[in-house]
Amino acid sequence: MIVSVHFADLGARSVRGVLRERPRPGDVPGLRQAQTLLTGAVAAGPPKLRPGRAALLAAWEDDAALDGFLAESPLARQLAGGWHVRLQPVRVSGSWRAMPVEAEPGAALDEEGEPVAVLTLGQLRLRRALPFLRANSQAAGRAAADPALIASVALARPPRFVGTFSVWRSLSAMRRYAYGSARPEHKEAVEEHRAKPFHHEAAFLRCRPYGSQGTLDGRDPLASAAPAPHPSRRAPRTRP
């Protein structure tokens, strides 16, 4: 299976329409699950919504299923002016019943030789919203300032869904942010969640980004972090 993440700047009115157009597995061949989302900035401080940008997060049987969606779906055409990336799940922590995701057996990432994409997914406990926002603000501020962070987007579907999408230059750089002693805010947020969970359900996906199309904020984030050749890596996909 694979995961795709799509972003497009459409304007606030069109974003509201996209939120009503959630693709359903029974209607789209090869689709396992999908969710249309609001977006914002990964940054310190209160949540910073980007009202004119929509996102689609989807899980697919394979690349052929995603290709069919891109070629035939009106929603895909609406998002076509933005950026999307294909992700191979390499490690999945936690669970997400709304979109079951499986890591490919034996899949692994080079420590330094390729970028890594990370998805965090949470079903927020509303009574824990303020502690979550405080902890997330500190961790997000550190992430945004990290030079190894290539791209980041906050994801939301009120009232409960919260998440993030980020791309890092390497697995080792992502680990230094997440677990290193020099920037403890992320570890502290994780420990607070373990002691008293922020979410009813949560998952952390570590993925190999292996194909992208379009631009996000005027660039393709993967263009500056092209993976080195590796015999176990999926062949990069190109678009005309």
C-alpha cells in the first residue's frame, strides 16, 4: 500500500467545498481511505490556520490506484494546481482505525542518504485541548526553526482531528529533533502525552517520499533533497 498527501491553494470558499468532497473507498477504485483537511502553519504560538489551502490525505492499494484517481477524479483536478507526494510507509507507531496503514515488510530508510516524510495523526480529547496546544506550540516552534526541516504543514478537521506533515533532509536529522537532548520540547510533549494522553487515538508514520508533482509555496520540497540511488528504493516517478 502507499499513502499520498495533496495540497492546493484554492481560496477560502473553494476550500469549504473541498471539505465536503471526501472520496470514499466504494466510489474510487483502489482507495483504502481518505480525508479532506484544513491546513495551517507548523509554528510556535496559537494555531495559525491557512484558510485558502486545502489538503487531501489518502491511502491506496498501489500506485495504479492513485494514477487512476489523478486522471479521472474531479477532486484531483481541483487540487492539480498544487503539490502532491507519494509516500511508502516504513514505520507505523500507534494505530489509526480511520485509515489503517501498513509498513512494507523489510522497508528501511538510510540514515543520511535520503529525505524522510513524517505524518502525525491524532483524534483530540477535547478536554485536553489546551495542554495539547501548549505542548505542541513549543515542539512546533523548535521544528520550524530546524534547518533540516524541508517542508511542514499542520493538518486539521474540526472538532477533533489534528495532525502534521513534515519532510526532513534525513532520518538522522529528524531523530536529532525528535529525541536529541539539545531540543527537548518534542520529547517533553511525548512524555506528557504518555502520562495523560492528549488523544483518543494517535499514530506516527515514518515514510519514504518517492515521487512528487507540482509545487508547495513556489517549490517542490523534494527537489532540494533528491534521494541517492539505492537498490531497495522505489524508482522515482516523473511527470511530463
